Amino acid sequence: MTALEFGQQIVFWYILGSIAAVIVGFIWWRYTSVARDARQRDEKILSLLDPIGEKLANGKSPTPDEVEALAKNSATRTSLYEILKHSERLELFPAEYRSEAAQGA
């Protein structure tokens, strides 16, 4: 093998290694950014649902307007349903949002 061929092989492996590093870096960045965004979304949803959860935990009923406002929002609807179901208070959930289509199933 000549020095030129050896040099070409070195360059090839550096390029291949660089491409692999970029791909791995992109996958890592994408994975962490999706997880971070999901965590932020979940925290926002939970902050909206906290007042309802606290009232239910204290044996109080949320107002129909409070429940309606959260049920209208597709981002909070399913979690609201689960909270009311867990608290055995599904009668508070608006009937128009109880269908599978409205729940997004």
C-alpha cells in the first residue's frame, strides 16, 4: 500500500466517523428535545388541572363552568376525564365530550 492510498483510507474513515457522529448527535438531540417538550406540555396541563384536583381531594365540587372550560380544551379533556373518573365524579364531565370521538380515541 502506498502512502497516498493509506492517506485516502485515513480520510475516508475520518469522513465516515464524522457522519456517524453527526447522526448520533442528531438522534440524541431529537430524543432529548421531544422528551423536554413533552414534559413541559404535561406540566402545563397539570397546572391547569390542579385546581380541579385540589377541590376534589378536599371533598368539594368544581363548578360546571370550571369543568366545561377544561373539557372544551382538547389538550386537557382526557386528563380531566381521568381525574373525574378516579374521583368517581364522572357526572361532572359534560355529556357532549364523553364520546370516544370527542376523547380523541
